[in-house]
Amino acid sequence: MAASVTTKPAAGSVLAKLETRLQARAQQAQTTPAFQSLLKTIRFTSSLRGTDKVFMLIQYVAKILIWFCRRTAVTSGLAVRIAALAAPIADTRILLRYAGLLPLASWAVEVEADALKAKQTSLPPAASELSPAEHRRRQFRRLWLNRLQILANTLYYPLEHLYWLGAHAVLPIGTPRLNAIGMWSCRFWAAYVVLYFADLAEQARILRQRQRALKAFTRGAASAPAATLAGPGGVEPHADAAADASETVVTAETRLALQQAARMDLERDHATWMTQLVVNAAYFPLTLHWSHPVGLLSDLAVGVCGTVAAVAQLATAWDAT
């Protein structure tokens, strides 16, 4: 009898099978929520906006941790190390705003272009409950609020850049003048925040107007199909109108779809408005604090206000990624 010979698989075949399995697993992993979250995190942290918000959160949470660590002698050394981390992060955030005037220029162009378009169509939208005169007054207020906000930021950014250059001895600026530049920079920032409160009040009026219009539309949607099917005066439709019943159903479905879309848009815009209000309210005491020669808040209060603003902006930036 001939002895049986066992054949070992070739090494290349084993590697090929392993490679195929790994590729299949990788292809499968690309469709998982975890992988999509990883991709979103990469996009978020790779953007200037995302990096700034992450750094902002670290910067202000560090202030809270430093405040607590300094309360006890055991962790006072930890406070020094956290401060050593937070200082360059805060410095980097100022540097990252070097291009702040570029989006500001884009905003100015959009505001003036919208103002020109509003002049050409001075009448309010068809669904608006405002008179033409009130509509023009609101447009005028909103236009000048935006113009003043742009002016405040146009003064804020160059002064902040000048302060950074002086603080790093790039420009020879004495300490008293440097402190004055920093304070005036923050005062223009405070002016922007106050103006933004007024802008948010205007936005709130628009949201209330849209909510009333949606309620009116909802009442119309509820009554329109019945009135159409019953005919004028509530009389039953004649035989020829029976063919239009399907069109009436389509109209009702269309109204319902429009109503749901309008409600979702309104809810989304209201949530955005609330987030902007929280951010602005958190920024306001910080701007007053840094606009004063000796400051107005404790380190803990600065950390809490900054953390609230950072979390709200981080969530907004993450959703927009």
C-alpha cells in the first residue's frame, strides 16, 4: 500500500485568505455607527471651528479645576500643572482668530446685499401679519443692528491681534498701553454682545410671528377639506364633484406635509435661538470682566461662564459637522 501524503496549504494561499477576511471586516466596519462617529470626529477636530471649541472647553474647565485644586494644599501642585496646560491653549485660541476679519467681511457683504434686495421688495411676505410700514421699520432696525455688530467686531479683532503681538514681544508695546489695548478690545466685544441681545429680541419677534402664522395655517388646514367636500354653504356636492374627491385628499395631504415641515423648521430655529441666547448670556459677564482694569469675576465664575458657552457652542458645531 502506498503511504498517504498530507499536503500543507501554501503560505501565499493562507495570507490571501487572511487578507480577504480583513478586507471584508473593514468593509463591514465602514457601515457601523461607531465608524461614522469616528469619521465625524475627524472632520470636527480637523476644522478650525471644531479645534477652537475643544480648546475652549479645556481652557475653561481648567479654570474650574485650578480653583478647586488651590483650595487644598495637597493638590496645589496639580493646579500649577493644569495652569501650565491651560495657558498655551488660551494663547493658541487667540492666534486661531487671526483670520476673524475674513468671515466678517463676508457677513458685511451679505448684509448690504440683503438690504438692497429688501429695498427692491419693500412689501412684507404674503403670510405676514405686519403692515408695510411696520415691516420696513423692522427691516431698518435689523439692518442697523447688523451694521453696528460688524463695526464692533471690526474694531475688536485688530485690537486683539495687536494685543497678542505686543504680549509676545513681536511689537514693542509697553505694559500700560498693552493692557489698555486688551481692555478696549474686550469692550468692543462687550458692545457686540449687547447688540446681539437686541438682535436676538428681533429674532424672537419673528419666531412668534411664524408661530402665529403656523397656527392660522393649521386651523385652515383642519377646516378646508370639510368645506371643500361639503360644497358652498355646507350642501352635499353634486355628482360631478365626486371626481374631485381624490384631488381634495391630495390637497389635504399636501397641507399636512407643509404644516409638518413648517413646524419642524420652527422648532429647529427656536432651538438654535435658545442656544444662541445661552451662549450670549454666558459671554456677557466675561466681556464685562475683561473690560474692567482689575476684573469683576472670580476665577471660578469665569470658568463656569466659559464652560457653559463652550458646551453650547461645541454641541452646535458638532451638529453642523
